[in-house]
Amino acid sequence: IERARRYERGLALAMIDIDHFKQYNDRNGHRAGDQALVAVARIIGDRSRAHDVVARYGGEEFAIILPETAVEGAHAFGDKLRTAVEGVSLDGEDPLTISVGVAAFGMNITATSQLVDAADAELYRAKSLGRNRTCSPGSA
């Protein structure tokens, strides 16, 4: 964060939530829920760059810090993850999907807390628009 500020470099944050995870867990059991978390984490890890920071944010949410990335690149990355997860069905019946919200430093976002709040707001917007989508400031 300090490096992005000091050198005026891009820095984005992606917040990811597994759609309808509680229902998936209730229908299929906690072991299946754990397998779903592992599957999504693998997809995220396999598609992230070595210098990205991937973390489980809580429950079925993940956060990814994307250095050297503007909001457009973060949106494209989030959509790449969304598309990769969309094709996964661990039981052959319940396909997994994710919602993604992204934001980046710049314009009105100048503090860490603002970045987290903005990415989280975009995640909630993705969910309110029907889930299985990526939202970022200015996206439809």
C-alpha cells in the first residue's frame, strides 16, 4: 500500500463470495462445503500472479490484493475467476458460482479502509444484481 502511494502505482482489491454457500453447505453437508472452499481457493491460487496476495477473508469470502493493477485489470481478473468457477460442479448437480467486487486506489479512494469498503460495496452490488457477476466502480 505504501509503495503504491509513494510511487503512484496501481493497487486493486478483489473481494469474492461463493454464491448461496450456506444453502450449498446445508444441502450437501459440511464436508462438501469444505471441498467447495478448497476448489475455489485452488482456482484463485492457480490464476493469481506470484506477487498477488490471496487470503480467506471470512466464511466463504476471499480477498486478493492486486499490486500494479488498475481497476480495469482487476475487473478483468475478477471476471476470469468468475468464469473459471462457473464451470465447477463437485457433485454433478450444484454448480458453484462466485460474485466479485473490485476497487482500486485512485480517484476517491486514497486510504486502505476506503479500498476495502469500496470493494465490499461492489461485491454487495454484484450480489444484489443477481450474483455470478463481477462489479467495479463504473461497471454496469
